[in-house]
Amino acid sequence: MDTNLRFRSAAEDDTGLILRFIKALAEFEHLSDKVSADEALLREWLFDKKIAEVIFAVADGKEVGFALFFHSFSTFLGKAGIYLEDLYVIPEFRGLGYGKALMKKLARIAAERGCGRFEWQCLDWNRAGIDFYLSLGAEPLTDWTLYRVSGKSLLDLAYEDT
Amino acid sequence: MDTNLRFRSAAEDDTGLILRFIKALAEFEHLSDKVSADEALLREWLFDKKIAEVIFAVADGKEVGFALFFHSFSTFLGKAGIYLEDLYVIPEFRGLGYGKALMKKLARIAAERGCGRFEWQCLDWNRAGIDFYLSLGAEPLTDWTLYRVSGKSLLDLAYEDT
């Protein structure tokens, strides 16, 4: 592990870099066509409305990866959790422990804030990601499936007399 | 649908009722042993720290169900979503449309707040739940799995030199 590694919270000036990292992760996931985020939206929701937080891993002054997360809530535990939406390390800096360092940093944030859980989702074909997460002690919740309404389905559910 | 149905946001005084609904849902899910929430924790995280919101469905003056939700964030959309953690209707009021009314209410909240998604998880054995969600236009995200660290695993990841 690079001893020059540090973490810093993103500020509004970082919006362009955050968007580049989001797009790079989407490309890795073969989901680039799903990205409609732009800098104005990220600025509004991350820095005005503060819906999520971003931490960069910085090695020798360069941002080599990031984690974007927000607070979830567990009714079973009666407390908040940390939900990791995006974790990304740029390709030429992979295999050096930065991803793990970011995960450990988020776990510390969760513990310090009194959160009971730290969760995220992984694509089922991403074997390297799954092995990495298992190596960190994570448990897959294989008996739950995520359901989603968005776009027209969301508006129909909201406003149509279905 | 009961024309006397209305919705109201929970206040701190409702903490006892929220806990009863959480426990009743956990019992339905055969997961009662996972519930460590108590009124003090719910008060702290829901009403002091405001990590999540609760809406009751009220029919003829009686709370017949509730939804507990919080804001998620989608990096692909660049905006918040609504994440539904708990949806519950008390047994003697099921089949009357209250669950659907709560889902439609949440979809309207999502749309009004400019959120791009409305999401939740369902247990894979809960066929009635799955059919209900599909009938609302929801899409199952079958290629993602949730991973979690909590309890000792969370503290180990946070503080152990792994």
C-alpha cells in the first residue's frame, strides 16, 4: 500500500472529475448507455441538496479513485447504514490496494457515525469484484431482489389511475 | 379503494407505532430475530438525524399501514431516488388497495422531488409481493446482488489490519 495515500472529501470544484469517474465505471460495467448524469445535475444533487457524499483516494497528489455513498436506513437495526453507490479506481492504479483502502475508509466512516451496516451491489458477472468483496468479509444477500420503477413507469405509477 | 384514505407523515409521537409495524413486517418476513431496533434508536435516527421518513396510510382515522423510505442517489441519472425500506399493511386491511395507494403516494413524492427512481427489495419467496410489484410496472434487477458488512465484520473491516 502506497504510504502517500490520503483521502479527501469532494467539493463542488470536483464535479467534472466525479462525472468522469462515474462514466468510466459505467463503461467498465458495460452500462454507458444508462448514464444521463451531467455536471449540472451532480452539482445540484451532490452539493446543493447534499444527497450523497464523495471521497477521493489521492496518491502522490493524484486522485486515483473515488467512492460515492449515501446514508441508508435499516428498520431492523433502527439505525442508519452506509450505502456505497460507486467505487472506482482508475485502471493504471489497480491492484495496489486503493480499492480496499477506500472500502476500509468507508467502514470507518460507518463505525464513527454509529451506522449498523455498510452495503453495496455488485453485478453478478463481475467475478473479480465479487471475490474482492468476499475477501473483505462481505456477505451476499442472495434471497433478495431489487425492484425499480423509473422514467415513464415512475410517472405512470405516480399519476395514472392504474 | 376507501375514499376516506389519507396519508400523514409520522412525527416523534408515532415512534411506538412505527416500531410495532417494523416488528410486524419482520415477523411476516420470518426475520424477527434480526430486529434490534427500539424506540430510542428510532427516535434518534428518524426524528433527530432525519435519516429516513415515514408515511402512514390512515383509513377512517386508523393507521392501517406505513412506508419507511429514504433518499438514494443514482450516479447514472445524476439525481436522487426514493428507496423504500419497509412497506406494511396490517393483515385485516389487506386486499383493499392500501399497499398500492402507499406505493402510488411514494411514486408521487419521487416525481414531485425530481427523483429519477423509486426502488425497493423483495424476498424471492414472497410471490404475492413480487406479483404485486410487477403489477405496478416495477422491473426486477436480477443481475445485481446486494453485499453487506455489519456487526463484527464491519468493525474488522474498519479497524483491523486486514
